[in-house]
Amino acid sequence: MAEFAVIGIGRFGRAVALNLVAQGQGVFAVDRDPTRLARVAAEVAATAVADTTDPDTVAALGLERIACTVVAIGSRATEASLLTTAILAQRAVPRVIVRAFDERHARLLLAVGAHEVLNPEQEIGRRLALRLAHPGIRDRIGGGRTTVAEVEAPEAWAGRALGSLDLRRRRVTVLALLRAGGAETDLGPESEIASGDRLVLLGPDESLHEIAALL
């Protein structure tokens, strides 16, 4: 039995399915278009040509036995996305993650039973804006009072120990050092930064932006 099901194998759904496979996960791909399924059939664990707006068809798929189902139906079929999500919720599918296209669509999806919604276009826009405004920050989670961000280590910090940087004054904590050899998380004041390191930092937005500006 596959660990994940992906409904809707357009560009986004295909990317989700193939990236899950690349991570060693089993994927059950579902779409009403057999041509789309043919593009991933050799990679995924199983496929099914199915109209998931039909309750009897969904019942036959057995998705309630799969840990997580991603509804990746395209933007031209928002009604199909909502109906599919509602049917999955009625069948008590354990976890349903659905692609949303705007805030209204997201609210409706949650109302009919989605456990989680996401907007890939909005997320891409957020990441691009972050990279353009603060080039030293690779990515971040959260925002406002407390943020976790991946920041390139300023070259001026190369060869220095963490304890010498006085990061506590900025209310910043170093969670990990990322380097070619992997991630180092067992850190102390004597841990030394090397040229090319990336830092996973926890702290206020303004402090992280100040550090990124040192690049």
C-alpha cells in the first residue's frame, strides 16, 4: 500500500508525486486523464483513472487506508477540488492536503474538511520577495516576533567562534551550522564558523535582517 495519494497529475501534482518518490515514498497517482497518468506510471507505485467528484468512485479507491492524500486539482476546476475534498472528508481519509488558489477557496476547502491548504504560487512569491529584499536570507519560517531563517554566514565571521559574535545582544540563537559535511547542531560558544557556512538562526526579523545586511 502506498503511503501517499496524489489526486490531479497536472504540473503541480506531478511535481509532488515525483518528489515524494525521490524521497523514497510510495505514491498512488489518481487523475481522470489517462495521458497524465502515463507520464508518471513508471515512477509511482500505482495509478488509477478516476473521477473523484463521484462518491462511489472514491469509495472504490480505498483512500481511507492511505496516510495522506494531496488534492492537486488545477485552478480551472475549483468546484471539483471542493467536491473531492468534501467526499474525502466524508470517508474519513486520515489527512487531506489541498491546493488552494486564493483565500476564499482556502476557507471553503477548510470548511468542507481539508486538514491543510496550500497556495504554491503565493509561497513562490513569498520566497522570491524575501530573496530579492534580503539576499543573504535563503529561507525562513514564521515572521514577526520570532523567526527561524537560514542565513549565509558573513565572510567577516569566518574563523570566529560563536561566543565572540555577541548574538545574545541581538536576541538571536544559532540552531545549526550548515556546511559541506552536513549539519552541525551540537554547538557551543567555541564552535567556529568557516567560510561558506550557512547558519540556521532563531530570532526577531529585524535582527536577522541586520545580520543578512553584513554580507
